[in-house]
Amino acid sequence: MRRTILALAAGYLDGLALLYLGGVFASVPAGNLVLVGVAAATEPEHLAGAAGRAVLAAGVYAATVVLSRRVPPARCLVAALAALCALTGGWAVAHHDPRGPVQVPLLALAAIGCGLLASRRVDWRPLLAVPVGAAGAVLLLDRVAWVGPLPAVVLVAVAVVAPGGPEAGWTPYSDGNGDGAHRRSRPASTP
């Protein structure tokens, strides 16, 4: 269940980034490369800006994923919540219209949040929630743009406090041992 909740949050953040933070994804490096290729073919005059945002998002996301491998999964989840709260604060400061110089740091925060929730193992079931989260971003932000990233904050907060939360030692995309391996731990036998 927690994986699905966080996949919804990631999909929502990608929808938010695509709609409001420069037309790129917060967590899909391959998708960002596709967008650069499309911009090169259809809007060469805007290629530099599109490529810059795509490279920024992909780079920040990838660096966060790599660095988060050294951090216990429970801390990654709490750090993701902190990054998304900062993103929400920036959204409010930008009056839900993040253009100009505020757009880049907000895109970076979205990529950091997604990177902290990144998959440490592949499980297709939560991925089904990603397009639902993205569609929710489109539908909700079209009507009440002021909410910005707040729904993603709420979803991650629910995952943090849900039974078996971070104190149980796993995030939605890992088994909790932090190395990406999938082992069940057995209780030590008592003499």
C-alpha cells in the first residue's frame, strides 16, 4: 500500500513539473531526453532552455538516487517529505506561478523529492499508480493551481506515519536493508 501511495506522489510531482516547472519530468531521465529531442526537431529556438531544464532535472534526480543509496531508507522517506515541504513553500512564495528564476530551484526540489523515493527494486504494481498521480495533477492543478505540490506532501506524510512506516526500516521501493538486495531477515533463534 505504501508503495502505491508514494508512486501516486511521484506521478503527481512529474505532472506538476511537466505543467509548471519548465515542461520536463522530475523523475524520468529518459523522458527528459525524449523531450530534448522533440524540442530540437520542433522548436530549435527553445532548445537551449528545454535542454538546460531537462539536464538539470535528470542530473539532480540521478545524483539524489545515487547518494540516497548510502542513507537508510527511513531517512530517505523523511528527507523526501522535507524536500516536498520546501517545494510547497516555494510554490506559495511564487504565488502558484513559478516562472523565471524561481522555477529552477523548484524543479530541483521536485527532482530531489522523486530521487529520494526512487526504486531500489522493480515492482510493476506501484508503477500503475504513477499515471494516476500524473492525471490527478493535471485535473487538480487545472482547477486549483494554488495547491501546487501539497497533495504530494500529504501522500508522503501518510506514508511516513502509516503502520509499518519508516521505523519498520523500508521505503516503498526497497526491502529496508539499503543495499538493494531482497532478503528476508529471520529472527535470531533463542538458546
